[in-house]
Amino acid sequence: MKRTKAGFKRPGTSNGKRIAVKILTVSLSLGVLFFTFVYMRNTNSAALDTVDIVRVKKELPAGTAISMGDLEKYAIIKKEYDKDNMILFEDSDFVEDVIRDKFTSYYLRQETPLYYDQLTEKRPPRDLTLERLPEGYELTTVPYNYMEAGGNRLLPGDLIRMRVSFEVDAVPQDDYDYDSGSYYQWTRKVIRTDTVFDSIAVVDMLNKNGDSIYNIYLEIMRLNERERQEILRSKDFLTSVKPVALELALTPDDVERYNSYKVSAGNGSFLITLLGRGGNDIDFNAFSTIASEVRSWLDGA
């Protein structure tokens, strides 16, 4: 028997410790397996515990009168069911009562759950730009090249200044032709620049498809965070908010002035410059909030 500093080693001590460690290890392993089994069983049970909700079958524009043909039954896990907001598909009669004489409050994407607050009894205005146009103003569309006028800084509600440059005849000049021995008059062309509008408000902007960019931002604002991020990451989004035309709120006199310059300028060019954001006749504070939020999403996308 081996002697140690503490004295003689007791027989079987090492074997006993090893056996105890093995028992503890096996016990812990069995415990982990047991709890894993219980967790998986509960998870599977929860996955099988579903409820039927109402889901939008196809995309619906804002202001659409909803019918049963636009909807479908869809099963989701019960713990994901929002009983206060989601519409439960109890039966067809119940759903028909919920959607009767209802319109979509805003654009609804395909295959998304239908919520009570997405329905309205009053058809929303299809053109918010005209709804916001003050009395006595007319909506006029003018071409716009965003690369020549501040890039993507311009927003509905901003003020712009518009100038036009075109050729005109200068004062006729007298000259003498030595070959013929006679006097004659000649006229040279000069470039003239006039200010069409010193300060005018941009009501809205249109993309290449003629869609209102204000309305596009507004519809995105109404989506939840996940849906917003999906749209912002899509290739079509930036194209859809790239303006090719401006909509201006003009008085009848302004319209006549603009049209007069269009006729007289012929092939002349209009120059649009941006003015500092300040007060104007149209309140666009709501849009400024929307645009700021959309830009923050773009920065984070």
C-alpha cells in the first residue's frame, strides 16, 4: 500500500469517487433529456393548438369595398392570435356581418391577417392631394428633373422658385453693306431669363407611372414594422418615390402666367430651385413627419 504525506491511503477511495461522478453525470444527462422531451412535447402541442382567422387573399387598394371573395380562412398558432384586433373566422355568416358595407382604410398586402382597424364604414378619399388643396387653387403638373433641383431633398409642402430662359430678338441694329452701297438692319438673338414664380408650394410629386408619392409614403406609414422593412428593401420602392413631375397649387392668375411662358418660351428651359422651409398657405406638417420617418427607415435598411 502506497504511503502519502497524510498517511496511508484508504482502500477504494478513488473508485468510490469515480463511481459517484459517473452517477451524477448520468443523472444530469437523463435530466436534460427529460426536460428536452417535455419542452418539445409542449412546443408540438402548442403548434397543434391553432385558431382560424380571416386573411386577405389578394392585395386590396385603399378604399376597396370588401367582399368574401377577397378573404380566406387561415390557421395560426393560438399564442400568435391577437383577440382584440384580429378577426376570428368563426363562420362565414359572422365574417360577412363584420365586412358588410366596409371599405379598406388603406392598402392591404396579399396573404396578411385582416384587422378590425383596417376596415372603415366611410370610403377614404382616393386622391388625398385634391382633398388637401385649398379653395381657390388649381392643381397644375410641371415636369421635374430631380438631379437638377436638389436631388431627393424636395418634399411635398416645400417652396420652390421657378425661372424660365428663352431666346428673344435684341433691338435691331443698323449696318452698311459696302458691296451694295446700302444700309440694312439686322437682329441678333439674346437669352432672356424671367422669374415665373418667386415662391410657390409643391403640393405633391408624381413618379414615372403618374402615382402620387405622397400617397405612397402615407400607405407605407400605415403598415407595421415588418411589412415596412419588406417594402423598403424591395428594388421597386426607390423607383416608386423618384419624382419626374411636380404638382403645384396655383391660383387662376398663376396658371395663366405659367401657360403664357410655356407658349412664348417654345424650346426654352424652366429652372426650379429650392427655397428654405417656412410658412406657406398649405399645412404639410403631417407629411414632414411621414417623410422623416421614411428616411430613417431607408437609413437603417
